[in-house]
Amino acid sequence: MGGYFSDLFSGTKSLLDGMWVTLKEFPKRPVTLSYPHESLKMYARYRGHIELIGDEENKPNCVVCGMCERACPSGCIHLAGEKPEGGKKKVLTSYTLDFTTCSLCGSCVESCNFDAIRFSNEYNLASTRKEDFIIDLLKRLEEQDK
Amino acid sequence: MSQPIELQKDETFVLNVGPQHPATHGVLRVKMTMDGEYIYKAETVLGYIHRMHEKMAENRTYPQYMPNMGRLDYLSAMAFNHGYALVVERACGIEVPERAEYIRVITVELNRISSHLVWLGAYVLDLGGFTPLMYCFDDREQILDLLESVTGSRLTYCYFRFGGLYNDIDDEFITGTRAFIIRMRKELKMYAKLVTGNIILMKRLQGHGIIDKDMCQRYGATGPVARGSGLNYDVRKNEPYSVYPELDFDIPVNDGCDSYARYLVRMEEMEQSLRIIEQALDKLPEGPVNPEKKPKLIKPPSGDYYAAVETARGNFGIRLVSDGGKNAYRLKLRSPTYSNMHLFDEACRGMLLADALAFMGSLDLVIPEMDR
Amino acid sequence: MSLTLLNVVLAVFIAICFVGANAAYLVWCERKGAGFYQRRPGPMENGWWGLLQPPIDGVKLMTKQLLIPGGVDKAIFMVAPVLAMFPALISFVTIPFSDNIVAHPIDVGVLVIFAFAALGGMSLLVAGWGSRNKYSMISSVRAVSQTVAYEIPLLITTITIVMISGSLNLGDIVQQQLDGFLSWNVWPLHKEVGFNLLMPVSFLILFVCSVAETNRAPFDLGEAESELVAGFHTEYSSMGFGLFFMGEYANIVIGSCLITILFLGGWSCPFGDLGIFPFTHNVGWFLLKIYLIIFVFIWIRWTFPRTTIYGLLNLSWKYLIPISLFNLLLTAGLLKVF
């Protein structure tokens, strides 16, 4: 019989304790962000999809060594280059990232010895078409300058 | 195995819980043979999210396989990173700088807390309380922000490298973590009031979902599930790795064997993790986070290697068989939830549906890790 | 008052408007309340502070396809949502909002409300049965045993009050509580029974029972979403689901009206009739009281985890029924003495 009443009282007290906790939260300001109207600044190290780094003339630093292509676990990087006549170094002619299979691991950025690619801060990516995620990074670099 | 209860086919029906069901938190399917609301038999059907992670190891180089580790258990990706880095380091004999080891411990323990917070929220949600989930996610958000600021990613970190780390932590991270420890201690007290002491929750968990020591050993259950049954086993203490031996922490063990015991073990583990982080931050040495000489190409000498770590859910073991090539010859992953899940059938017989689902939640299942 | 056809139509029309508006905006209140309890703002997008959310949700529900799954018991399946809504509407007819605002005062008002509340429980049974879904079936069986377990203490507590006031008419029950808030039935001191310490406890019992009656958390076993997906309304879409939803909120309003009338003095001003406008006995006090109770309903829902069916039956049979029975006996004795 003692257990009966102590159960009743301790139980009621625990319920009231819980209600006090939630009541204290009630007048507090929300911690959330109403996303499309305001958005957070990404951290400097945020790993978005990759982008090419250009030099002063906005030519890509890339020397078409193909290390990133080989380092990629999912095979989502395709690049090509050619040696211009009279030139010494290879020049990048196309660099496509298939973002549909990219897992954002960053192996490509790490494997690059020429400071040619980095992570972008892009995270608002949404589309209904698959083709939108096969990104031509060379074109992106050109557009970035404008 | 206990003998299956003799079924009376004309009095039972099969309730198909999952693969899409709010309580399974993923694509787990349980075929429950029920008599009214009592369970006679529960047959788990796995494989809905099987992605051949073990086979993938055989056709990628060692560094290329690292991102896979975050995809096994998305809630404690850091610990899985650690396990894989550990086994390859053992195989190649790579030395890890001390600062890197401390940072590893800090990030893994932060990740353990965030994993337990998700569990706590989702578990109370399973029991019908919605609000603690939001508080847990608010706290977890602080951890994710901290980890994102160093790793660049919120969930699938891929932060560890063979012999070191992707990059060093900064002062902002350290002050942020210290602030988080103070905040989290306060929040844990709040959870104790709001959830742990709640009479409804206690009545639902105490005495329900009994798993005894023997059953844990037979099924190979580890982690909080085993520790909730009085088995004092934790890889961090029993097979120490990294700098855990230099840190002072306790392994919470509870003899209750019921869902509430497992619940308490996890709550206590969060406090212990906070202790570990605090000490590791105090002891954090200066220095590089990557070894000075590191092989250009990771090619472990042929042989058989094993490493185990304690993830948020238990013992995660990796066995690596190398033939000296660029790819692993065979990689076997021993993931904790797979073993923890399999005692569900035996333990849930004769339970009510509501209790069985509360019991399932107390096992803390992460389906992608189970199916691999 | 003569009961003309026009009167009835008008009463039902006003009841429908009141119930509809309440149901719609209680959903908004619930979502806002949930938001504030959970460190988030709740609905914000449609209208100022999301105030247009309920009509928009209503339009969405109405324009959705009313899907009738193959294999359901069609007649029963269609009747169930109506059964959920209709008793709540009828109950409103007899509730006195003030001494002159009542659709149709019935001398056995308390009985009418309980009779129709029992019908509400039946709608769950019928919905679960008609759905031919295992989850719905389990849910409906639970709902019925829950209703049975909770009607008993609810009725016993009400009988206690009826004994004190000597009337089944809701208006008369309020009439006896008009002398300031100390005359409310919730307090132990009472002019009819002297000193009865169990009256606040009875109030709590009635409160718990009405939470259980309306299938609200922590007693929402019927729609335990982590166990039974959506319980009895798993198979319902469109307005079928909408009616269940509105029925639930209508029942909450009825429950809080009942609590207010039986224990909190209905439309009486807590300071007695002071003669200056807000401090007279008027409908404003009644609405204030019921919305305060609804606030507590929402507060409870967003605080506690769900009980199980045996936990619920234990609570009812071990605690609520014995205590309310004891109070009934005590009150009867005290009534004889004083």
C-alpha cells in the first residue's frame, strides 16, 4: 500500500517536472532559421562540389596531369587537354564533374599538386533534371570572372 | 536458441512491420507473427539497403575506400573512419603523430555524443514524445557545426587519413568545444528531468525488453546493449587503441538487462564522452597532424590485419587481408548493429507490439550499417 | 423557449461554425504551441504568423482524392468519419456558454453529452473495422478498451458533481458556482458539503479522463504513429481524414467546456459579479477558461511520451476508479452530514 501512494506522488512529481521543463522553453526565442529567407554562411572549409582555380588571367592552373581523375573513387571527373603548338605545357580543354555520383570526399583536391582545384561554397543545388548536375567546370571558371 | 513457440496457424496473423514503417527508422523489415497484440515470432528481413561495401573495397585503392566508411553508419561516421585508418596504419606500419591522435579522440567522442543524441531523440519519438527530439537535434546541431568547421562536412566526414588527419583544428574549434561541454552538461540535466525521470517512460522501459548476459554473449552483442546487461566490455578499455589509455574515464555498466538499463548506459556514456573530450583538450600537444614520412602509395605487405574500435553502437571490427597489391584482397566489416539486431527475435517473443518496438528502439539500430 | 424549426437550424448552424472555426484554428494553435515548446517558430509562411495555414490546409484536404481502398467495407468505411464529427456537433447544442447563450438547454444535459461522447468512441471502432487493415484493427480495439476504461471514472466524477448540485442541467450546475472563484467546485471548501479534500483530486481525474477520452497524447494509443502508422485513420484520405481530425479537436473543445462547467464555474467571473463590464458573469470568462484548458492540453501533448495500453488500463483501474469512487462515497456522506 505504501508503494501505491509513493508511486502516485513520485509519478505526479516527475510529470510536473517535465512540464516545467517544456514551459520554460515556451517563451524562448526559436533557434531555427527560416531557411529560404535567411541562410547561414558556410564555413571556409565547407566541402561543396569542386571548382577550378584560375590565375590572374583567369586561365586554369590545371596542367592536365590527371591525378584527380585517378584519385576519384566514383570516377566522376573527366578532363582532357592538349598541347598547343609551340607550347610547353598541356592546356585544359574540358573538365566535367558528374555531380550525380560525386560523394564529396575531397580526394581530388588532396591529390592535386598544382593548386588547380578547390571546394566551392555552393550548397543550394536543386534541380529536376539530371543534366544540370553534370557540371562543366571550365565554363564555370570563365563565367566566374564576369 | 530457445525453442520456437508452437504456432497455432489459425490463430495468428502476420504483421509486416517495414520496410517502410515509422518505428524501424530505415528500411528494415520485420515479419511479426502475432497473436492479437502479442508477438510469437519476429523474423527480420535484411538487405534492403545492401550496397556491397565489402566488395567495393576489393576494387578501389585504400585511400579511395575511405569515403565509404562514413556511409556505413552515418551517425558515428568518425569512429568508422577511425577503425579503417587504424587497420591500414597497422598494416603499413605508419606512425601517427600524437596531436593527430588527440584530435581523433576529440572528434570521435563528439561524434559519439551526437550519435547518442539522435538515438535519444528518435527513441523518445518512438515512445511518442516529440519534443525531446527537437532539443536533441538542437544540441546535436552544435556538434555538427563544430565538426563541419574542421572537416567541411556535416555527416559523412571522411576526416581521417592514414597516419593523420585531413587538416588541423583551430582555436575556434577548441573554444567552441569547451563552450559546448558546458552547455551539454546543463542539457543533460534537463534531459534527466524531462525524459529520464518521467514516470510514463520508466513504466514503459523498466522490466521490458530483457536481454540477459548469456544471450548477449551468444549473439555477440556489444556496445551499450551488452553493457546494459552487465557485460563490462568496451574496446576502448579492453583492447586500447589511440590515446585512450592516457585518459581517465569510466565505462558505464548497468545490470538491469532491460530497456531502461540500456537507456541509462547511453545517457551516462554521453557524460563520460564529455569527460574524455575535456581531458583531451587539456592534454592536446602541439605538433604536426600528419606524419613526416608517409608512403606515397598505400600498399600493405601481404598478410592478415585486424583492428577494432568502439563506435556509438558497439564493437566495430575490420579484418583486412592484403596480397600486397593496391587494393585489398578481402575486407571484412564486423558491424555492431548486425549482431545487436539478431537477438531481437529471441528476446521479443511474448511481448506486446508496443513493447517490442520500444525494445527495438533501445537496440539503437542503424540500418545502413547493418546491411552494409 | 419554443423549439421551432428555425431555432434548431440556427443552433446547428452556429454550432457548426463554432466547431469548424475552433477545429481549424486549434490546429494552428497546436502547431504554434508545438513550435514554441520545441525551440522553433511553428507555421510562419502563409499569412501573418501562418494564420492562413488552416484554411489552406482545409482546401488542400478537400481537393485531394477521396481514396477508397479495394477490400474495405465500403458502407462502414464511409460512415465512420461522419460518426466522429456528428456527436461532437450535437453535444454543443446543450452546452451553456453563458446564462443566455445556449442553443437548447436540456434538463439532462450531462447525460446527452456522455451519450454522444460514447458514440465518438464507436467511430474509431467502426473506422478500424471497416478499413480491413491490421494496424487499423489493432488501433480500434485499443481505442474501445480505452474508452470503456475512461468513461467509468469520468462518469463517477461527474456524478459527484451532480450530487452536489442536485441537477443534471449544465446551466444549473454553473448557477451554483457564481459567488467568486472560491465557490467553484474545484476547491475543497463548499457550502453544500463542508470540507472535501478530494475535490481537487477529482478535478485532476476528470482532466486526465478527458485527455484520454479525446485520444490525445499521452493517451493517443489509437493513433500511435510509431507503432500503428496512423492507427484507425491509416486508410483515410482527403476529407475523410479531415473529419477525423476536426472531430478530435471538436472533442477537445467539448472536454474543456465540460471541465469548465463542472469544476471551474462556467461563465462566472472569478471575482464575483462586480458590475463593471469585464468583471461580470459573461461568456468571455467561459471562453478564457476553455482556452486555458486547451493550452494545458497542448502543453501536455508536447511534453510526455505515450503510455501503453496496459499502463493506461492500470492507471484507470488502480488509481482513477478507486479514488473517484471513494470521493463519491465521501461526498455522499458529507452531503448527509451538512
